Amino acid sequence: MIIDIRRKLRAAKAAEYLGVSRSTLAKWRINGMGPLYHRCGPRIVYYYQDELDAWQEDCDRRERRHDVETPSVRPSRS
């Protein structure tokens, strides 16, 4: 018997964990954005916490790469 010890979060708890609203998380799902999610039937949506963490880390990496590629330009003081 294989026991799955990964922590599952329902959509409301996942939104709280990410610091966004439930509706934002739902919009991300509808638009194919956001973290990987899983369904159990037509109404139950859940997320694995380790996948949420990986998604956030990926977002952070992309943001850091974007900051390096497009340095901010400050106007000079005259």
C-alpha cells in the first residue's frame, strides 16, 4: 500500500496560503494561469502545498530574471 503524505489544500486554504482571494485563484484556473490544481469530481478542487511552493519559486525566478533583463531607468536630476 502506498500512502500519499503530500499535504493537500482545498481552494480556499490554497488561496489563503498564497495570499490571494478565492476568486483570483478561480480566475487563474479558468484562464490556465496560476499553480497546478487537481479535481476530484466536478466541484472539489485541491492543490498540493509542495506544488504551490514550486509555483511561487518559479514566479520569483521569473521576476528576478525580468529585473536583470530590464533594469529600471531613473531620470537624472537637473
